[in-house]
Amino acid sequence: MDITILATGSFADVARDTAETFGWNWQLFLSQVISFSIVAFLLRRFASSRSSEYWKSGGVRIEEGLLNAEKIKQELAEAERRYA
């Protein structure tokens, strides 16, 4: 526990002093919480579905690339056997 809390009194007094020092306004805080909630909801609703589709398609492209690389290795091995 912080020594300043013990020296000055209760935690509520310290919180009140800090809020007064930094100019905490509950209406402003509430409006920011509401704004953040709206933006978070909109991002989750619209942006996350598009970004998840993008990442899934990227995974498919990576898998296709790995399959193509394996196919090319096999063709190279076959061509080397034919050459030898």
C-alpha cells in the first residue's frame, strides 16, 4: 500500500484530491465511455468481419503456396532423375 494514502487519510480522499488536481469531470468521462462503446461496437460489427475474412484468405493463399512449392519440388526431383 502506498504510504501517501496512509498519511493523508482514506482512499476516497486521495481519489477526490487527485480528481480535483487533474480536473476530472464525470459528465465528460461518461460521454467518452459512451463514444468509445459506440466506436468499439461499430468496429466489431463491420471491421472485424472484413479483417477476419482477409486473414482467412491469406491463410488459404499461404496453403496454396506451400502446396505449389511441394509440387515444384517433386517435379524438380523427377526432372533430375530423368536427367541422370
